[in-house]
Amino acid sequence: MLGSEDRNVPGIDAQREMMQTHLPQGKLEIIEGAGHLMPMQTPQALAEHILRFADH
């Protein structure tokens, strides 16, 4: 899970490349408008992503 506005971590492409190295079956989810404080900035969107993941 990555916030589209998180400037404290490498960008989306770099995150995807790093993740694929360590978790080849993983899927990077992007929450639009979220920054580094995702749980406080976009709690509903984060919860929805977590619940969808748990349903699988």
C-alpha cells in the first residue's frame, strides 16, 4: 500500500520494482491523495483496501 502523495518513500515505479524483487506475487495498491500519514489522511480508503485484501 502506497499513498500517491507520500514524498518520504521512493516513487511508485521504484516501490513496484523493489516489491517485485522481494514479493514477486505481490500487488502494489496506490491510494490516491494519501501521503505518509495514510491512516490519518485517508482512513476510509485504507480500511477498504485492507478489507478487500482480507476477503481474498
